[in-house]
Amino acid sequence: MTDDDLARACAAAMWAQDLASQRLGMVLEDVAPGRAVLSMTITADMVNGHGSAHGGFIFALADSAFAFACNTVDQRSVGQQAAITYLAPARAGERLTATAIERARPGRSGLYDVTVTGADGTVIAEFRGHSRTVKGRILAD
């Protein structure tokens, strides 16, 4: 099995159990070792009192992309810490894309950057996540 095959198999196994991402309407667009791309359309139910996408939904999209990126090598990894900076508003009906990229994975720790963009390429948010490898495998468990 190639590294790309392993990443896709891990993503498929995780996706089958990830009801939160599925119910929010997220789509797993692409996955590769240390990388994942997810998208989601902002619905009217996801808009806050200012008429823009609630930050919690943007965070959830970025967090899901982070989760898939840090679980591509069949070692269970969980989020240890994450932070997000919102740079532009998103509106109802807009399709957002979160692209997560592994920056470093020394030992049991990992560092990932996620860029959330709008359909026109506008950067909506930047997210940085720290992962921690825990006991267990994705495919063998």
C-alpha cells in the first residue's frame, strides 16, 4: 500500500464514523499524507446576528480538515490545542474550503496549518492546530 493509499484508507475509515462533519454538510474533497481538503456550504442556520457565518462553524470546518490531515499515517492523533484568526466574513450560501497542511510531526506531536477560503479565493480564516498521537491505530482498531 502506498502512502497515498494509506492516507485515503484512514480518511475513509474516519469519515464513516464522523457524523458531526457529515451532518454539517462537509465534504472530504481530497486527502494525502499530512494533507486534507474539506468543504462546506454555509447555510442560513449557520449565520449569526451580524448576518455572517458564525465563527464556530468556520472553526468546525478547519478543525475537521486538521483532524483528517493529522490522521493519514494510521496512528490515532487528537487535537491538543488549536487557534483561529478570522480575516473576512462568509455569508449564507457561500461554499468554504479548508486546506490543512502538516508543518511538522516530531515524535508524538504535530503542527498543522489550515487555510479556510471562500469560493472566490478570499482567505476567510487561518487556523493552527497542534496534534498528539495517542494509543491505537485507525485501520486496525
